[in-house]
Amino acid sequence: MTIRQRQEAEEQARLSPYAALAAESAGRAHPISDCELRTCYQRDRDRIIHCKSFRRLKYKTQVFLSPMGDHYRTRLTHTLEVSQVARTLARCLRLNEDLTEAIALGHDLGHTPFGHIGETTLNNLMPGGFKHNHQSLRVAEKLENEGKGLNLCAETLDGIRNHSGEDEPKTLEGWCVRRADRIAYINHDIDDAIRGGILKPFELPRRCLKVLGETHGDRINRMIADIVNTSMNRPLVEMSPEVSEASDELRSFLFAYVYHDEWRKKEEARCDYILSALYEHYLEHPEQLPGEYLEIVYTEGPDRAVCDFIGCMTDRYAIDQFNALFVPNAFDKK
């Protein structure tokens, strides 16, 4: 018996009957030989961690654009926090922690520069619209590995695509990530907003704090514990009505006072201008796209290729490209 087979047997004996077992995976679009050491979901996790799109997350905005402070979240640290919360849920509910981790690490691979500002811009420009969860799936299936994709398991791809949006994950592991994503951003965005002086602790809605807790740690623990207690030995991953209502109210508060507040509008307009200018430029000059996107121009059209190129940019790369294309160099006569 190989180490992988032993792990698969341990999953069968230890995990909930509602868990997704590695030995029963629907497999990959392109079959590969089994690894002697790792299960298929462990291999998915490793493929995601080692891919270029994952590394680029450290230079992509979470909420605050190009923050100068050392302690504000980026898209990468958000991803790690989602992974931690989701793995805790999966472990407590006896679900497959390896699959949960793979989905969590890959869920934002397709997120745009400048966070949801960039997503809104590309959604307005791209025929047919743009959603970051669909783009994360596209990155995993096609754009990574020089157009070959990461060749992930069907369950991992399903969780990545359905971590947000109207469609629901097919596995409870996918649901762990979907719940963890919201838990993570609600709490760390409050933390960053207070650090940035956008919010004061006393401004947070008291009814929510009474249910969820006064501190960052208390609120995360309350949400996680509530999901575990509500979902234990059941084929679901959900909060109790009381905690769900308080969490939704806190999320609405963030949309009103952080995500859509007046202080963001000027910066959002600048980000929109940069990405719109880049989109129009490359749409008019697709021959200037990097080589890996030229094939997409011919197979799927220039809009798709330009959207993929811009969607993969980091904040600083988008700014650098804008400066190189549209900002004149200073005249220096020797």
C-alpha cells in the first residue's frame, strides 16, 4: 500500500459520510498517473501554490488601493485567511481538509487589479460581462501553465467557480470556502478600515457586536463556532438564523460605510480610467499583447484576450503599463 492509498483509506474511515473523498473524485479533464505520496486534492493544492497567478495575489488590492502601511490585507493575505477559516470548518465538520484548502487557495486566482473596482470596470467593458469567480476558473483551466491550465480535479474547479455568485458548490468543502470567504472579508475589512481611520470602533452597529462579539477574534470565533454547531452531522454548512442575520447586517454596514463611501470615489475613478485606457489601447493594438495572449486573439477574439491580459495584471503592473503607454518621458538633453 502506498502512502497515498493509506491516506485515502484513512479518509474513508475518519471523514463524515458527507465528505468528498479523494479516492472517489470525478478526476481531471486530462488524466494523469497517481502520485505515490499525495492524494489528488493534495496535488491540486500544490499546483495552485506553485503557479504564477497565486504569486501575483500579493500585489493585488483587497480593499485599500496600494496601501503604504505594512499591515493592510492584500488579495494574497485574504486568500490565506480564507484558507485558515475554511480548513477549521472542514476539520471540525470532518470534511476533506485537503480539497477545502485547494479550493480556498485558488478561489481568487482570477481577481483583477484594484480589487472589485477592476472587476466592475471589466464587467462594463467585456462583452458578456466579467465575474472574478468565472475568471478564476478560466485561469485554472486555461490561462496558467502556458495555456495548458493547472488540470485540477473537477471538485476543486467547482468550488473555485462557485465560491461566490448565484450558483452553489456541489461539495460541502466548496461551501466551507464560500462561508469562509465572507467571514474573512467581513472581519478583516473592518480591521483594515479601523486601522486606516475610515471607521471608529464605536461606529460599528451595536446589535451586531452583541451577537458576534466586540473584537476581531471574538467575531471570527463566533461565526465559525456557530456554523460548526449548526451544521454538525448534517449535509450543509450554514449559520444559525441569529448569527446569519447579524453577519449580513455587518456586511451591509461595510458596503455603506467602507466599500461605497465617498472617500473611495476619486480613487475608484482613477483606477477605472487606467484599466479602461489599457483595454481600449490593446483592443486597438492586439499585436502588442504578450505572446500567450495572441493565440487567444485568434481563437476567442481580441476582447477575450485583452480581458484575460488585464485581469491577470497586478496593481503595480497595470500602473506601469499605463505610464509606459500614456505618460511622456521627461526630456533630458545630455
